[in-house]
Amino acid sequence: MIFPLPLQPVLEFRNVSIAYNDKPALVDLNFKLYQGEMILLTGESGSGKSVLLRLAMGLQKPDCGQIFVGDREIETLDESELLAIRGGLMGMVFQEDSLFTGLSVYENAAYRLEEHGWMEEEIQKAVTEVLHFVGLDGEEEKLPEHLSGGMKRRLEIARALIGWPSIMLFDEPTMGLDPIVASQIINLMIRARDINKISSIYVTKKAYELPYLTNYTAVQEEKNGVVIREATPNKLPPTRIMVLESGRLDFTGSLLEFQASNLPSVRRLLSLDQHDHSTDPFFVDPWDKARQLREKFL
């Protein structure tokens, strides 16, 4: 059982298709994202996950089909209207590093609000709040080159969360991070979902992340503040797993349905993660390209 979701979606794809050089990237895609829900989007490399996010942000337009943010069809909006949506309603954490290297932590976090004409007093309040949320208090004057990989990723998240958009898109936010830092980043995603009620699409190829995102929840406690703890079976957070296979939606359902599925696309993802994380949290990432290259030449 999960929390009840409202009937009106905050994001919807209707029969969306797009191709590059006549090669299909997404084919007749239909789904809805609801307020406070987290869709865990997975699939092998090249299955269309990042394309889906770019379309959702209005960075590209589909060849056919419709995409709605709330009740607005984003393909019909002009560039200024799209910028307003990206500046207020939606935020995105990209796969690759997109920080401004010449700007401080504070300036990176504030950039989007400055672009959209917020008052300085409002910006300062929002930046202070979001940097506290991601644990970067006291780091405001540092440049990105003086931050660790985990701190850079947290700053990316802060910059996307500034102003608390109602929809967040995460494109493999734990890629390249060690397991301890990755778990810290995932906890931020859970807090944004459960405490701030942000709707999100979380893209990952790491099947071992899905149970934690599905079975753990953030709770505001009077004495301890926000804590992450295992959810009770009758009050699981609102999550849903979707699997893309060659641009098509091959599976959608709960974690238990995902783990029990005999679909080849699902079994391949699950076969990559045979490690017992309960006894040893440090694992070899099967998608680590650097590791694959090292092993190839050993």
C-alpha cells in the first residue's frame, strides 16, 4: 500500500515518439507522474532514459505525441514560457558536471533565481535554505574546484532544488560516486520526495538502488529532525518502477512486481547485482566503464 495520489498528473506523456537519424529513441510512450510520486526509471544504456528527461524539460520536442506539465502542453509554449517552467516548476540534475567553475558555491546555487529576477533578499533566504538542506552550510565562498566529488553533486542538487520546484528530474545522480556518498545523495532524494512533496523521475541503471528508494522514507521527528527509516508495509512511499527497452516502455509496476518479473529486460538488470549489500555495502559497480577498461587490459 502507498499513499493515495491525486487524480491530476503533474507531468504526462501521451503517445510520444522521437527518432534520431531515423533510429527510434522513444516509441509511443505513455505515462503520468503524480504529485509527490517518484518514478524510478531504469533500463540499459541507450534505452531512451536521458531522452525522456530532455523532452520533459522541453529541451527537445517529440516527433509526435503530446507532453503536458500540469494542464499545459509544453510543445506549444514559446521559449520564454519554457524558461519560466524550467525556472519555477521544474529542476534537473544532469548526468555530467554542469557547475559554473568560476562561480562560488553561493553563486552557483543562486544563479537560476538571479536569471529569473528574484529580489536579492529572497535569493539569500532561498540559497541559505537549500544549502542547509544539502549540507553545504559554511561552504558558500568555495569554488567548485575546491569541493569533493560528493560536495559537487550536492551543489548540483541544491542548484536544481533552489526555489523548491514541484517537479525534479534526476539523471543518474550517483554516477561515479563511492557507495557512502551515493547513499547520502539518495537520502536527499528521499527527503525531497517525502518532506517537500516534490514529484520526481529518478533515472538509474543500478538495480540495487531501487529497494532503498522504495522501502525507506523520510520522517520529521520532534527531537531528531528529519530521519530516514524503513517504511511500514502499509505506508510505503509513492514510488513506481518503469523500465525502458529500446525506447519502449517494457515494464511499469511496484518493486515486488519488478523483482518477480520474467521480462528479459528486467532479468538482465537484476542479474548485474548479485552482491549481498546487507553484509558489505562496498560493491563493484557493474556499469563502471573505467573498471571495465582496467579489467580488459589486466
